[in-house]
Amino acid sequence: MASQMVPKAPKQKMLDPTKMGTWRITQRPPIERGTIIQGKPREPNSNAFKNHQWKEGVRLRKALNAVTHGKNIFVYHNIRTNQVVYSLTRYLEKNSVLRQLVYHGKKTVPATLRKDMWAPYYSVHFNDSKVGLRAFHLLREFSMQRQLDPPREMITITEKYLDQKRPRDPEQAKEFDEKYGDKIGWLMEKKDRARAVMDQKATSVADISAVLAIQEEEIKNGFADGKRGYLTRTARRRRREARKKEEAKAAERAERIAKFEEKLSTDTVEFKVQEPKDLTTLALGEQDAVKILWNDIHNARFAESWPNRVLHGELELSRDHVMPGQKKTAHLNEILVEHSFQERKAD
């Protein structure tokens, strides 16, 4: 009796949900031909089918973002003005970016989002979404407060400021010194103040260092441990209702992702959308550890100090406007710097 051929199990391939938002197949997910849309079957070239496909893509991206929502903060800077914006997704969203830009005068807020003007700066990765969302909230607050009420020393004319702005031409430099020589300690002109306040590359690094230090104290005091103080009967009822709605929403997202995985999978490859595992952080056994990946690790020097729970690495080199992942080295997820920014010793 001939032996029966046992079919091989399909090979599983994991997909990172944070990197799928810009994929064409995610923005326009596959929909079966003849799907009932607005009461009757629609052809793929019809406007109703295209509109439905676009809406499905928006819902799918929201479901994918919910898998890691709050655990990652992606920071971008403007290559011309050095403005800094924070995002919970690897790709920039127009409305989210424009809401973070403060009006400082004419042509300080762009009319739309030009992705070629924004470059990846650094990314911050947490183990707990509550801690990540709290850090995101504090970073936005610090940035807004500094722009609306800048420190006096940031917008004051100094010797260093005059040295940087002084023209190279001797005659122009003489006129410049006659105009500004006796104005050291004065406020800058309106246009120069706007440029100084918009430049947040250094202050953003100082902010994330300060935020992580603040969170160390909050974690010691029981922040994000799931325990709450006394709640009234009405508050407990509202909390139960909110949890039920969140559970129903989570089940809906999981079902949408499962259907998307099924459409992508074949007989030989089975795709699974799964949160990427941070092997280095897990190996340390520190649940409150934070990893920061830098486009240029020397930018970390803008902060005076770093908490001991912070690990530093590098981002992959990429010409795209989408934030890349961690740079691959000989050792998976190798950490270049850890603790109080002490450089790793050569082997």
C-alpha cells in the first residue's frame, strides 16, 4: 500500500503592524468582486466600489495601529526650520502634524504636509502603552508651552547669536556691528524670534530625557499599575460601560485583522500580524525599560543625563520619509549605549 503524502504545513511569516500603514494593499485592501455596496453589487471600476475600498483601508489601518497604540513614539524634524513633531505611527498624518505647529508669523505654518521636508529624528519604545501615552502627552505639552511662552534667554540677543549672524563681507559686517553692537540683551526681531522658537531639535531631546525622569517617580508612586483610589458608584458604572465598549471594539478590530490575514495567506505562506518582540528589553528583565533609536546617536548629547532604564540604539539608514526600524548588526537588536549614556566598550 503506497504511503500517503502528508501535505506540508504552510510557513508562517510575521508582519509588523507599525510598518503596514503605508503599504498599498493596506490602503486599498482586496475586496471580492460583486460585493454588495449601497444596496447592490458594484464593479471594481465604479466610484462606489473605490470609495468603499478607501473607507475599508482607513478602518484597517486604525485596527493595525491599535495593536501597538501607545507603545511607540516616532519623532520627526523639519530639515529647513528644525521644527519637531511627535507621532504614534511610523508615517506622518497631515492633521496630526499641522495641529502641532504653532503660528509664529508669516510662512511659519505650511498650508499642507510636505513629506519630503520631514526626516526621521528618533523613536521611543515602551513596554506599557499607558506609560507611552503619558510620555506622548508630556512631550506635546512641553513643546507647546515652550513655543507659546519661550524662556527669555532663548529669544535674547547674545554674542554667540551675533557671531552666527554677522555677514562675511567687511563692509556689511561693519554696518551689522553698528546696528546690533549695543543691543546685547535685547529681544530679537520678530522674524528671528520665530526661527529661534521653531528650532526644537535640541530641546526635544532634553524634553524626552526630562519626561523619562519624571515617569520614574510616577512609576514608583504606582502609575499605570491598574490600581485606583476610591470611585463612586456612578464612576464604577461608567468604567464598566467603557470597558464593555472597548472590549467590543477590540473584538471588531481583531476580526478585521484576521480577515485581512486570511486574504493575504496562501497555501505555502501564512501571514500573521503580530507586535514585534523587543528581544533586548525582554532579556534585561526590566518591564519599565525604554529603548530610544536614533538617526544620529550623537544627538543624544543634547540631554544632560539619561535615566538608567534607557537603552540607546540606531535607526536603519533610509531615504524614505517613513520611520525605519532598528539597524541590523552582527548581534540582533544590539544596544550601543545604555544607562547614563556610557558608551559600550570595544570587545
